[in-house]
Amino acid sequence: MDEAVESPCVRVCAIDAKSGYCHGCFRTLREISYWTTYTHAQQRALLEEIEQRKVAGRIDSLHQFTE
């Protein structure tokens, strides 16, 4: 059975001008607006991509302090 996927929204809605990602959920405006139209498989794939974005964002933040 294809179980529903919970939205990654954390109600911190602000889009970063540089990356285009929401500061709260790390999705683009397009991904946010299309979330309910995605299949559960597409939603899970996006959640995996979001985790990669979070890791990349942490690495970028660390580089700011070491450069």
C-alpha cells in the first residue's frame, strides 16, 4: 500500500533569495505549490532531496566561518 507522506512544512515560510529554498522546509516555491499534486513516490523522493539540501546548507554555513 502506498502510504501518505506528511508535508515537510514547519510553518517557517520565508524564501531565501540566493538559493530559492524556503528557510523552514528547504523546498522551492514550485515544490511547495505542487506538493499535493505529487505522487507519494515523488513526495518521498523530494524529502530525500531536501535532506541533501539541508546537509549542503550546513556545509556552506561552516565554510562562511572558515574562509
